[in-house]
Amino acid sequence: MLESEFIPMTQRRCGWCGEDPLYISYHDEEWGVPLHDDQRLFEMLILEGMQSGLSWITILRKRNAFREAFENFDPNVVAKFGPKKVKQLLNNSGIIRNRAKIEAAVANAQATLQVQKEFGSLDAFLWRVVDGKPIINRRISYKTAAPKTALSEKLSKECRTHGFKFVGPTVAHAFMQAVGMVNDHEVKCFRYRELSK
């Protein structure tokens, strides 16, 4: 049973998560929680890139299919995907079938392996942009959030310099929010208080 099932529905949440149980679960248990596991960070980088131009709920609904198709987002395996595997993924109706995004996922796996060698971990590479500590914003409404920030532009530039693709400033910003590099929960959301401690 999910932790969110024990949280009363009267609990105040961020306005963006709506009433879809999948969205509520994601909001309550994952979004904005500081994430430091390389494989999960790689997963979120890929999923945020896949989401570009689409809704996040679409990605959440396809997440299990993505995990299966991308070998549970093991960068060591994905880095070796060749043209035959890319063609196979393009025929997989369970995921987003966009050649540029799929090829970017492979490039990002290769870039991940490189930064792991250079910085010790993907975690160290990414989190140094915020000096290893979450930025705690005071967001009254998610509608006031800018699509990108100076920090997301910095992260995007770092990523592109190190060979990552599909990590523009907007994708980088969504990624930073998702993995807790910034706490962008609305101040009246119960998770804002919990994650600001």
C-alpha cells in the first residue's frame, strides 16, 4: 500500500497535482524529495527529456513501460544501445516513440558514465550546481513559477558541455524541481513544510 493512501484527501497539496491518484502519489512521495541515487537521477533526466512537449501525467502512465524498455535505466546498459535497439524502441507502443529523444537517452547514458569517471558520481556532478543543498523557494502558487531559472540555465549548460542532450533550461528546471534540488512546493502544501525541515 502506498504511503499517500494514508494521507487524508483534505490535506492541502500543490495546485498542479489535481485529483489523479497517480499524480497525487507522485506529488506526495517523490516530487521535490532530494534524490541522490545515480540510477534514479539518470531515470529522471531521461523522463524529463521525454516529457518535453507533453504532459507529465503521460510520462507517469508510461513509466513502467519506460523502465522495462530502458533496462530499469541502468546507464551501463543503455550506453550500449545501438541502431538495432533504437529501432526496436521506436516500435514500442508503450513508450514515447521519438527518435531524437531515444537517441538522446543513449547519449545521456554515455555522458553519465563519463561524468561518473570525472566527478565520482552523477549525483556529485548534478548537485554541485546548488552546492549540494536544496534551494528552498517560497512559492505561493505553482502558476507563478518561471519555466526556467538562472540555476537551470547553469545546469543545462553544464550538462550540454558534458555531452548530455535534451536537457535545455526548461527541462533542467523541471528536473531540479522533481529531484529536490529546489523545493518548489507551494508554501501551503503539506510537503513544503515536510521538505523544508
